[in-house]
Amino acid sequence: MSVTAAKGFTAAGIAAGIKENGNPDLALVVNGGPRLDAAGVFTSNRVKAAPVLWSEQVLRGGQVSAVVLNSGGANACTGAPGFQDTHATAERVAGALGQSAAEVAVASTGLIGLRLPMDSLLAGVDTAAESLSPHGGEKAAIAIKTTDSVHKTAVVEAAGYTVGGMAKGAGMLAPGLATMLVVLTTDAEVPAAELDSALRAATRTTFDRVDSDGCMSTNDTVLLLASGASEVRPEQAEFAEAVRALCADLALQLVRDAEGASKDIRIEVVGAASEDEAVEVGRSIARNNLLKCALHGEDPNWGRVLSAIGTTSATFDPDELNVAINDVWVCRKGQVGEDRSLVDMRYREVRITADLAAGQETAVIWTNDLTADYVHENSAYSS
Amino acid sequence: MSVTAAKGFTAAGIAAGIKENGNPDLALVVNGGPRLDAAGVFTSNRVKAAPVLWSEQVLRGGQVSAVVLNSGGANACTGAPGFQDTHATAERVAGALGQSAAEVAVASTGLIGLRLPMDSLLAGVDTAAESLSPHGGEKAAIAIKTTDSVHKTAVVEAAGYTVGGMAKGAGMLAPGLATMLVVLTTDAEVPAAELDSALRAATRTTFDRVDSDGCMSTNDTVLLLASGASEVRPEQAEFAEAVRALCADLALQLVRDAEGASKDIRIEVVGAASEDEAVEVGRSIARNNLLKCALHGEDPNWGRVLSAIGTTSATFDPDELNVAINDVWVCRKGQVGEDRSLVDMRYREVRITADLAAGQETAVIWTNDLTADYVHENSAYSS
């Protein structure tokens, strides 16, 4: 299950005392080899947390022996002292495992602008190292939760090898990744460069197209580690598809657990002149607060879809736009189409199809509705 | 008072039966001359309502004798029949006043995608024409309200002439104008080209920098009409400043009445390399739902300001960013600054200062907090 589904990996999840409420807050994932190939994708936010700056450096080498992740603090906007904290954490992991710190990736999530309680964290690293188990994947997934209501894991069994993973993320979900920490593991034999291209291709159409609230985190990290323990060397396209399927599964789990949401909204843009334009239009619709409120109220308010499309630079003629909500074409050629009362909005999933009538390209963006619960979760306490 | 403060103008506001609840919903503003110079600025949304398409054409001539405005329906996404409705409305006004329809501007606000009840509307035009009065400005301002809780008017008395106006707008407030209908009138003698440059300069730093919810309307219209009745020909810079001051006053009234808001948030970006970059950063902060929720909860969460800045392409070094909330520099050089408990968040106005430390340019953007009331207002019924 989770990051320990693939052979060669052990993991642990413990309560180190970083979170004041005593919940699990420290996870360790260790690649026992024989290979240590790895790839990573990080937030495109220019304000990057210390662990992101550190792990970007580690991943340049293409080799990762362990990943240590903490919830309870983002270690972002903490300057040079914060970076030293990340470095010390990697060193402690390396010491406990007899590895080099240069191959230890670090990821953090929680409140920005606070130093981590390093005494508790470093002692926790030792405890986690002692608790490593080939069945530790579940506990690791639990320890990285912040406002997540459930922990998220997924596994894809491929031809002779396995790809598994865990993810956390429930708010600040936006393009260029979301506030998400994701660790994927596989026992396939895949060199770092191929891991990198598979991971980039997969995140581009999965995690990057989850846009729950338009807010981009300082800490997003998606890592893919390969142990080679299955001794299977998969064909690149097949491996890339396994990674994509895994990422798609986890990304949808993030959408379904988004803070305060009552609807999961699938926006499919079709008939676009280019994929980039399809994505631009999808994001514009996904970020329209008025539409997100309307869908929360089960109101198939297609006018708000059209106004969102109208703010983009994509190729379209306003008099040729078509919009379907839950497969009812409520807007045809820029005007009233089928009767909006035909749209059944009772279910959690809402499907919007926006046809730009300008080409053949498509893209799918996922978002959530905007609810009083979202406001409450994000105003009642610092997060 | 409103659009009738300047000499030469009459106005009316009546209930034509467009709104189902019987509230006033039709306003008429007439320029009695001697001059009919006018300028207009319209939504930059590419999905434009029929009255916007019509009025853009009218304004190309630089002469406007009357403006007819309705609430209760946006007449957007209504295709050729909707455009004919707008045309018929202008013709009816022209007939009632003995003018040319080519000099009658039309503006509408309300739900997108519905045809207007033309029988009621056209009869209402006749009633409004009969009710025109040099004291009708207040009633006109009331008739254009939608979800506005109060009507908005302002007057600037300049040297020998007056500039006055009315505005409506409470949601869908965003750049490239908001869902706002604004009519400004003056009795100064100003040719159309000068009106145009004064109006564009004024809206660029006032209405265009109100970004309540990031949603851009299909119907935004700001008109400036000059009667010349004062026989004063003002110096251009002085006139431009009077128009700017009037627009700033009305824009702030829109912010203060934004749907469901409990905070008015003034975001001042300083130290920017260019004004465009200052605006880009200000908008990014203004549109960060997580920050807007935090401010609603009176939480001076500067980390969310930094993450918003980090998503822009503006010139800055993350380790040089400074952020003040209500004048307390809670973030200095990208790290924790003064104690956040010093920030007094009890009042409705919140001031955020973001110092990019990259130049000398500045910009101010206004927004609101994100509240459960906003969600309720925009999910409980179609608007």
C-alpha cells in the first residue's frame, strides 16, 4: 500500500511533536535499492520554502535514498536559518541511515513563516528511522496530512512491477502544482532521466490541472523514486502511462477532499485552437468565484461560464460558444440553449463542457465549489 | 446630487416592471445641451452584452443626448434578438425626446442569458421621459441598483463648473472594470476627445483597480457626458483631476458595498520596477482566496501575501520582500518581521503594503474579504 507497495521501500510515520495537537507529523520513506534513481517536480511559485530549495538541489543528482516529510510547519519564508533547519534534518536522516545527506530529500507543509521545532523534529527523525517497515506506507501517508480529512494513497500494478504513492493536499490547490506533497515509488528499473520525463508528463496533465482555489503553494513537491528491486526494465511509454494513471488517481483524491467543498467540478474545454488555450480557458472558469458559488447553490448559471471565457485571450467567437452543464447544452452559439431546468445538479460531481468551436484541442481542469465551509476553514485559524 | 448636479441635465428613475419585485429598474439621463460631447469606457470582457455593443458604436460619434439604463436583466448572451431589443430601446428614447437613436446610449445590468421584457421596458421609457426632472439624479441612481445595498452618487464642484455622477455595482467587481454602470455628467465645455482622455486616465487608476472578486462582467459601462451649460472651458489637467476624484469616490463606494464583504482591503504595492508590475502584484494579492479568508478572520497571514507575490512575473528577490499589514511590518526581507500580534484588525479597513524592493513605482488595488455571506449571496439565487 502507498509508498511501500513497490519492492525495496520502507517507510514510517510518527508523531514527533511538531503539531501541537499530538497528531502524526513526520514521515520517512527509504529506498533500499538496489538502485536510487529519482526525479522531482516542484512548485513554480517564486517564493519557495527552504525544503524545496534543498530538494531541488538533491534531485539535480538524480539519486535519492530517503525522503523525510513533515506536516505542522512549512518552513517557508524562514530565511537562512530555515534553510539550515532543512539541511540539519537531511543530515540527521543520513546519519540514522548511514547515507549521504546529498541524497536525502526534504518536504514540509503547514503554516508559512514559522521556524520548525528542531529538537522535536530531529528526535522524531531517529524514532522514524527505528520504525521503518515495508508495511509503513499507510502510516507515512497519515503523518503528512494537514487539513486533509483522509489520507491519500494509490497503487498501479504494471507488468512485473508496481508504482505506488501517497499524497497530501486539501487547500491552496492550484496550477504549477498545489499545496501538495506527493511521494511515488516504483520497483521498476528506470534511469533518472526517464523518471524525470515520465513524471513531468504525468504532472502536467494531472496535478497541474487541479485548481481547487487558484492559490499556489510555496512548498509543492512531487517525487518519484525507483528501486529497481523488481528487476523489470519497463518500456518507457508503458511506464509513463502507469505513472500518469497513479498521478491522476491521487490528483482526483485531492479534489475530492478539498477544504469545505461540496462539489467536484470537472471542466472539459473542447474545440480549442491549442491545448494551451484549452487550459487557459479551463483555469479561468475554474477560478471564477461567482460561478463556484452558483454551482454550490446548484444553479447551472452558464452566463458566468461565458463571462469567464470572455476574460481569456483564447481563440473563439462569442456567438459560437457552446456550454453544457451535466451534459445539457444550456448555451448554444452564445445564447440560451436547452432549458436549464433539465440540468440535474443533485450529485457531488458537476461536469461543465465548454466548446470554443475554434479547433480540435481539449483539456480537463478540476476544481471545487466555493462554500461557506471553505471560508470558515480558511478564516477561523492560521494555516 | 448625482447626474443632475451639473447644469443642463435631467434624469428620471422609475419602476417599469422589469424586476419581478416591483423595485425601480429603469433610469433615463438626458443632456439638454447646449453641447452633447461624450466619452465612454466599456468592459474588456470579450463576451459583451448587447447594450455594450450598441453603446460602443454610439460613442464612436462622440455625441450622446441621452442614456437609458435598466436593472433587472443584463441582455447579455442574447444574440441578434437581444441586440434588436437594445436598438428598439434606443429608438423609443429617441422618439420620446425627439432625438436621433444614434446618440442614445443604452446600459443594462442583471442576469445573463435572459431576454428583457420589452413591452414593460418600452412603456417604461415613455413614463421615464415624462418624469424627467433636474432633480431626478437620486431616483436614477436608485433605479440602477441590483444587489447594491445603497445607491451611489458623488459630486465634485470645480472652478465654475460641476462634475457629478452615479454608479452601481456590488459583485463581479474586477479589472477591466467591474459589473458597474456609471454615468458621469458635467456642465463644463469639453470636447469629446478631451472627455475621452480624461475618462480613460481616471478609470485606469480608479474603477480598473477595484478588484472585489476577480470576476469581470459582460456589461461594464462608464459614460461621461458634457453639456457645456456652465459656459466654462476648463484647463485639461484640472478637468481630468476633477473626473479622477469623482471616479475615485464612486469606486470606493463600490468597494464599501461589495456583496457580503466585511473588510475593505487597500493593497498598496511599492518599490516596484514598473507600474504595470505593481498592478500585477496587487491583483494577485487581491485575488488570493486564502488571504481573503484569513483577513475575514482578522488573521494577519502575511505568508499568503508572499505566496501570492510569488506567482507573478514581477521583478523581485524573495529575500528582499517586505510586507506590512495595518502599518506593522510583519514580514521583513522575506522572513518574520515585527510581531503579528501587534496588528490591529478590528476595523473594516485593512491596509496591506507590499514592498518589492525593486524600484520606485507604486499602485493601489482595492478588494474585499471573502465571507460566508458572499457565498450565500452568490449561491442562493441566480444573479
